[in-house]
Amino acid sequence: MQLSFGDAEEMGKRKRTRREISLSEMEKVVPWSALLAVIAPHYPKLGNRGRQPYPMETMLRGHLMQQWYALSDPAMEEALYDTPRLRQFAHLNLLTDIPDETTILNFRRLLERNGLAAKIFAAMNAHLAKHHKTLRTGTILDATIINAPSSTKNSSGKRDPAMHQAKKGNQWYFGMKAHIGVDADTGLVHTVTCTPASVADVTQVDTLLHDKEKTVHGDAGYTGVGKRREHDGRMVKWHIAERRSTTKKRPEGRLKRLTEELETLKARFRARVEHPFRVLKRQFGYTSVRYRGVAKNAAQVLTLFALSNLWMMRRRMLATAGKVRL
């Protein structure tokens, strides 16, 4: 891609920022050809009449940057105008036409309408599987609440009917839940499902297992999972945390101390499941839903977890490829 004079001058500055380093790393590890192959059958074709669509790769690159930097459609358009490094990553410059917010919105809707977020997630994991076997013998389960606006000060005068409230500890939350199954060895997310926040974690286990695991680990929210009908005949060993109230009620003595030590070991092992949530909420800034309804937000969450897997493995992949020394 040829840079404009303004872009070239800006890109020639003295220090590489963290954003530049991050984009450079992701440029090398994202499986571009695999993702483009997923989108291509659904993307508008070049024609002889009417406005020509933007290059598919440019739109995909913009969409991924939206997820990495928590940008809305209007904010993404402005960022492409404002930041030369983002334009370069999207294969654009100020001499070319910049996609407006409507074009960015339409691309996102194309992905949602054709269920492509799940296919992108699968393509990312297939790419990672070439470097590291992601489906092994153990799965760690967990869920997190993604907040939604509880205010009724909007055009409809109502809260999002697809979202619900749930109590965690002594605090009430309103929104949806992202449930994940994480590989116990690599810490990578292999399955995702989204529900209203009121849905109990234990009801989603069947959708989060890949049926190759021999052990399943979960917190106390999954108590009784092994007795549920959908797991009849499932040959796995359940490692579920004991409820704190149950542990506290035990009489003081050696058995209670051993139980507390065992629960501490379980918690340390399960800590790996928190890493993808940290990337989503801290690295990518995803702390609240962006759209109304579970389906649209679920599509974004799938994409975010696909990118979190890539983010967590990027340096190992680069080092393995011999492209950088870390």
C-alpha cells in the first residue's frame, strides 16, 4: 500500500507506541486468508454499476480493530481519519476513500446476519490448533456477567427485554452472561454461549463441553452438575468447588483443614479460566454490552474470545515462527 505524504511523515516518528507494537504482532498472527475465506461467499461482489464495495480485507481489518480498541461505528470512522497507524493496518490512506460509519455498520450486520462470528471463532481456533493442540483432556468452566444499561431513559422507555438481572453476592446486576469452556492445559477458550444474566451457570454445561475431556473443573455455581440428566453416560470426572457456606459449617479439625487446602488447590487450578475474561475486560475494554438483544452481543463476544485466544498466544506463536525473539 502506498502512503500519502502526511501518513509517511507521521509514520516516520521516533518511538513505536504500544499500539503500533500490538498491531504489528497481530498482523503476523491473524490467519487472514482463513478469515477472508469465511466471509467471501457472503461479501458483495465487484460490479460494473453503482458504488463499488470496499476491499473485503480492509473491512475485516477495521472490524477487528473495533474489537481491540472498543470503538463504536462512528468512533471507528473517526479513528481511521485521525490515526495513520490504523489507516495503514486497514490498507488505507488519506488519498483513498475512508469507510463511513454506515459502511462499517453494514459490514458488522453482514457478519451477524450470516452467523459468521461463530465461523470466525472456529477458524481462529483451527489456526491455533496447528501450533498447539487446544482440545485436550480437561475443561474449565466459568461465566461472567456483562452489564447492560438498566435505565429506561431511551426512545422505547423500557429496559432491553432480552436482558435480565441476577444477584452475585449481595450485588444485583442487569445484563447478559457469557459462559465459556476453557482448555485446562492451554487456557484457550474452545466454546462460548451467551444467555440473559438470570440463567444459571449449571444449565449451560452441556453446550460448553467438546466431549473429549476426561475432567471438568468449575466453581460452586456448577454444584450438582454430574446429577443432571443431560450428563447421563458422560464419562468425565467432575471437580466442582464446594460452597463456602458448606465448608464453614464443617466442625473445626483436621478434616476441615484438609478440605480448605483442597479447595485452595482447586481455585488455583481454575484461575486459568479468568485470563480470557481479563483480556476482554482490561485489554479490549469490553465491560458492557453495546447492542440490544442477546444475539447481536453474542456475535461480538464470540469474535472477542477468538481474538483473546490469539492475543494470549501471539508471542509464543511469533517465537515459534522465529519472527521475533521474546
